[in-house]
Amino acid sequence: MSEPTGAARRRGPFQVGDQVQLTDPKGRHYTFTLEAGKSFHTHKGAFPHDELIGAPEGTVVRTTGNVAYLALRPLLPDYVLSMPRGAAVVYPKDAGQILAMADIFPGARVVEAGVGSGSLTMFLLRAVGDHGMLHSYERRDDFARIARENVERYFGGPHPAWQLTVGDLQDNLADTEVDRVILDMLAPWECLDAVSKALVPGGMLCAYVATTTQLARTVETIREHGSFNEPSAWETMVRTWHIEGLAVRPDHRMIGHTGFLLTARRLADGVEPPLRRRRPAPGAYGEDYEGPGKNR
């Protein structure tokens, strides 16, 4: 039985073409691709790539300036934060939430809109596996090109489960019997008709938006559409800790707001969603409000 795509590049001695992440004594990371005969240069000296080729992960190399660097393969969260970008990436903390809360499973048929630099794409491909399907839509050709290069560099070539289309989702979506749809775009509410036709009953819609106005508009439009259950919305924040002897405290810096996530599930055709029992708070819809839900 053949290994899943990219698995062979994640273990064993370093080989030509592998991505290597160096960590210096101050904890800073440097990522490069191993090439025979080349050298890695820093302001603290250099060392030949050949010194790492054939060596196991976890090797320590020293530059000509006698500075030690720990050499490991970058984890996917490391890779997506250091790879070339055309657009902002989906942070690992949000990608992990999407994989878990949108229930991305091996063999799933998934549609993604808004590829950006390919960060979320790689997390999704690892989750659906070689026998799943990920069809990604990206409006901008330059972003699609960068995403393809990043994905193929990480997996060592094209992924058999991935199809990339340049164009608007609502104009090009022809996939049917889709299990999950992930929307990372400015106006996800514009795609609900197309998404509802593509999703199987019980299928999951997950949207990633940056602002409260986008979040509110998306939730209200989902409610008005009538093809989904009551959406859930949240955000996540990550705070690391400094631990040294008795000095145990939160770090002064943290990964705060990056975006909001919301999920909703596709109802069976012809089924009306149950009425919400929770009444809107007084003043939730002001006199000048003209958006969805005004007349509820």
C-alpha cells in the first residue's frame, strides 16, 4: 500500500529537496530547501547544505562563526507562516478550528473559496487525504499561482485530491454532493444559493470573516435563506506562556483577533428551520437598519 502524498518527506534522514527549518540560540527560525553543493549563509557565518544531506532530523550544525543551529523539518504550522505570500494566510489556530468544528474527515468532498496563499488548502488536503476531494476557487490568478507553488513545494508535487479553479465561486461552482464548503472571502453571503445547491443534506458550511459587520451580515443572511440551521459563531485567541524556573507567567505578546468563524448545516430540501425562541435584544435592529432580519 503506497504512502499518502507527502508522507515520505516527513520522516527519515534529510534529502535533497527537503525543507529545513533552522533554530538559532535566540529561538529565531530560518527555512530553506536543501540543494547539493549549496551553502546556507547568515551574518553569523555559513555551512554547506551537504553537511545536512543524509543526516537525521534533530541534528545540530555549526556555522563558520561557531554558532549552533538546530535542524528540523518545518511543521505545517511553521511552513505556512514562513512561505511566500500573495494574500494574508489563515493562521494555524483558525485552520485547526476549521478542521475540527467543520468536521473535515478522510475522504470528504470539500469546496474551498478564497485560496489566498494556500495555507488552509494544505491543512484541508492533509485532512481529506488522497481519496478525498478538495476543489478550491480563487478569483485572482496571481494568488492562485502562489498558492499552487506553495502547495506543491510542501507536498513535493501535485496533490491527487486537489483541483484549483480561477474564478468566482458563485459563477463556476458545478460540484454536487459536497460534504463541506469553506468560505474565506469578503462577501460569503453572496454565495449561499450556489452553496446550498452543492451541499448534501447535513453538509457543513463554514465561513471565515474578518470584521463584525461581515459576521453579522453573513449570519442574518443564512437565517433568511432558510436552507440552514441556526449558525454558530466564535473567535479564538492564543496566549503563550513564559516558563523559566519560578518565573511562570503569560507572555507579553499573544495571537489575538485574526478572524471570526461561523458554521451552519444544510437542511433537507423542503424543510423549514425551527423558529428561534430567543428574542432579539431591544434595539438590536435600529430604525436605520435595512439589512436581513429587520422585519423578524
